[in-house]
Amino acid sequence: MALSGSRPTSAAASVMQECRACRDLERGRMQAAAARDLSKVTDFSVLIARHRARHRVTP
């Protein structure tokens, strides 16, 4: 099952590789997709988008 969504830029990808929360959220989304629980996949997608937005915030 392919998951839709934009792919992060290389700079954003490097931050996400180091972020444990990003990895945990991605893992949860993959597990939900494997279980074919599309409601959970959507929930994780929203949580991931919200979390990634916090990476972009600059003080």
C-alpha cells in the first residue's frame, strides 16, 4: 500500500532521521498501513504533519 504525501527535502529529511518522535510516528503509520487501518493511517499522517511543522519553526 502506497502512502500519499509530500516527501521532505534533504535538509528536512536529515532532521527527521535524527528525531526519535518522527521515526516513531512514521513507524506507527507503517504499522497501521500494514494492518489496513486507514483511519489510523490518516491520524498518524496528521500527527506527522503537525510534528514536522514544529521542525520548521525558527525563533
